[in-house]
Amino acid sequence: MRVYYEDTDAAGIVYYANYLRFLERGRTELLRTLGHDQNVLMKEGIAFAVRSVNAEFLKPARLDDLLTVETTIAAMGRAQATFAQRILRGSELLLDAKIRVACIDPARGKPMPMPRTIHEQLSALPGPSQ
């Protein structure tokens, strides 16, 4: 993804909270490549809510940079998944994060077991490269 003016602060550096938006897009696109559209999931009573974020901001991204968001699975539970995500500019690591999400019933806001298909697909993904 490209860094736009709206993503940056007055110095032309990506504002730290915007990295969370980039990471969200990475998780959404991963689900999409597995055949799961979030609009359809919501209509089926399935949503994912972020439970925790652990992010190491290593180097700044700047206006017009072209970034890559890598998304893998670090751990799986029956109702939650921990994603290992990295943001890179070329081969340069800018951010390293672990995001734990819970599967919830959006109408009730309560945790629920992840649908078997999604759980199996996520569990089959390779873990983070070391």
C-alpha cells in the first residue's frame, strides 16, 4: 500500500495510529484471499474484534513510501487467533506486531467459537518467518 498525505503528521512521517489501520487491512485481505468477505461474515453473525496489540515501531514510514504488510498466524485458539504482522518498505522492516483477535457474535458482542472452516484455514497457514 502507498502512504498518502492523510496518513502522515506535519513532518511527513506516518502517524503511529495509522499503522493499526494498515495492519487491519492486512488481516482483512488475508481473510479475503481465504474466501471470506467481512460483510458476508457480519450477515452470518460472525465478526472479529481486536483484544490486544503489541507493536514495535522500528523505523518511520514516510509520505509516498510503498509498503508491504505481511500477515501470518502466530497462535490459534478455538475462539481467537494471534496474527504476526510486519510492515516493510522493500526489505526494510519498519514495524513488527502481534495482534490478538477474538471471534464474536456482533449482535451480542460476546465471544464465540470460530467457524470450523475459518479456524482450519488459519491453522493451516505458515507461521512467521524467523
